[in-house]
Amino acid sequence: MGNCHTVGPNEALVVSGGCCGSDEKQYVYGGWAWAWWCISDTQRLSLEVMTILCRCENIETSEGVPLYVTGVAQVKIMTEKELLAVACEQFLGKNVQDVKNVVLQTLEGHLRSILGTLTVEQIYQDRDQFAKLVREVAAPDVGRMGIEILSFTIKDVYDKVSYLSSLGKTQTAVVQRDADIGVAEAERDAGIREAECKKEMLDVKFMADTKVADSKRAFEMQKAAFSQEINVKTAEAQLAYELQGAKEQQKIRQEEIEIEVVQRRKQIDVEEKEIVRMDKELIATVKRPAEAEAHRMQEIAEGEKVKQVLIAQAEAEKIRKIGEAEALVIEAIGKAEAEKMKLKAEAYQQYGEAAKMALVLDALPQIAAKVSAPLTKVDEIVILSGENNKLTSDINRLLAEIPASVHALTGVDLSKIPLIQKATGAQA
């Protein structure tokens, strides 16, 4: 007896052994197979894609530049019967990692050998061609193992001596230069084309503006001609209307003048009758009463005149009487004063200088009052003196000058009075 074994499309089933010592092997993938117990053996081999990362470090190129290259390969076991049989012979019983290691060693060896035949520029600038060359060289060797290289790409290329960066800078500068030149040339061409387009646009615009201006000028001229004709007709119609209106106004005015003349005549008649009436009214209301009032006033004036004459005569007689009385009084007073002065003269003549001095002394208070009258309006007098006895000496000096002033005014010598002699003597 035996078992029925099935496999998926990603796995290969190998059935070996059989009845009667048969050495025939059966390879099945994506199907089923029968295996006998005890006399048949079944083994499985993965057909899935395997990703292999290849690293080659410090590998010198044909120019002696050490590079570090990383490549990625996608490989799988081929399903053709003969190639599958080869792969089973090589890898049956091994795990996937063992298969990867075998393929990795093969790819790295070919990658190293190819790197030694190329320059850095060929490797760096044309990675696809480099990867294609690796596939072409390594494919026969791995194909003899029953393995197919699905793809091989260069993942990274770098160096530690700054060769690639220098190459990149040079290339960048060249590219930048070419780009700047291209931009300048493009801008130049664009500017030239733009100027040409602008010139064409302006030409078209000027032509269109000229046509528009011509059309507008023709329109304005036609419009002006129409307007002139309309204005002429309008002016003629307006003048005819105004002329007819003036004629009508003249007729109306003539009728109004005639009406005014009739009204004026009637008004004159009315005014003449009014004047006659007002004359009679004035005679009755003003002239007759005025004449009566004038006669009355005349009589009153005559009576007032007589009255004033009589009053004036009486007043004159009164003044005359009063004058005579006052004259008599004045005459009596004069005689009394003359008698008084006569008696005083006799007394003064009898007493001599003593009488004169008495008169002067009586008049001195009045003189002093008149002299000191302006000082009554002064609120305060402050006398400044540098010495304590200066004020006293100033007052004494003023008192000493008084007799001389009085003698100059009246001719009377006050220095003969004992009291004044004593005061002036004390001063001296």
C-alpha cells in the first residue's frame, strides 16, 4: 500500500524508489504523486523566488580605484524536468539558506571579476549595462545548478577615496554650465520670440486702432454733418417760433397798452374828482379850523404879550427896589468897614510894629494851612537819615529859615520876637 502526496505550484515533490528495485525518479510540482510504503521515498524542494544580497567591498576597477558595490539578485529553481532534476541533485535535502549561500558565492565571484575589467565611469554611469553583463556571465554557471537568475540590479556603488564625489562635482559643474547656457539661450530665444510676437501684436493693434480711428473719424464727421443740419433746422424752427411769439406778444402788448390807456383815462377822471373832493374836504376840515385856530392863537398871543410886558415891568420894578435896598446896605456896610479900617489904622499907627506883627502872627496859621494843603493827601512820610542827630538838626534848620521867609513875604522881622530869638539862639 502507499499514500497520495500533493504539492502546490511553489514546491517540487521528488518520489524515488519503487517496486522491483526501480531507480526511476518522479518530479512533480503543482500536482500529486503516489508513493509506496517502505519502498518509496518522498522529498520536497522549494520553488519560491530567493532574494540574494551581493556585497563586494574594496574591489579595484581597471583603473585601480577601490569600490564598494552592492547588488540584489532574484533567483529561483527552474521547473523544466531536466533542470529540475539537476537542481534536485544539487540542493535536495538542503534548506533555502544553503541554496542562497551557494548562489551568493557564485554571483560574488563573477561580480568581482567583472568589476576588475570596467572603469568607475562605466560602472557608475551605466548600471543597467553592468548588471546585464553580470547576469550574462553568471547565468551559465548558476544555470548548470538548475537555478535561473530572474533579475540582477546594482543597488549601491560608493568609494572611500571621494572619487565618485569628485566625478559627480565635475559632472554637476558641466551639467550646470550646460543648463545655464541652455537657459540663457532659451531665454534669449524666448525674448526674441516674445519681441517678435509683441511687434506683430503691436502691428496688428496699430492697424486695428487705425481702422477704428478712421471709422470713428468718419462716424464723427457724419455725425457732425447730421448735427449741423439738425442744428440749422432747429435754429430756423426756433427763430420762426420766436418771431411768431414776438408778433403775438406785440399784439398782446398793444392790446394791453390800449387797456392801460383807457384805465389811465378813467383813473385821471377819478383822480380829478378826488382832488376836487379833497380840496373841499381840506377847506372844510383844515383851512376853516386852521383859520379859526390862527385867530384864536393870535388873540392868545396878544394877551400873553400884554401879560409878559406887565410881568417884565413888575420884575424890573422889583429888581430896582431890591437894588436900591442892597445899595443902601452896601453903602452902610462900606461906611462901617471904612470906619473899622480907620479905627484899625489909628490903632496900628498907635501900636506901630507890634500891631503889624500881630497881624502877621494871625495870618501865619492860614499861610501854613495853604502851604501844607498838598501834604494832607500824603498817607505817610518817612525821613531817612544816616546819623541819629541829623533829623534834629534838619528840623532846627527849617525853623531857623522861617523868620527869613516871613520877612521876605511880609516885611515883618519875626526874629525880634523873644521866643523866636531864643529858639534861633539855641540853634546857633
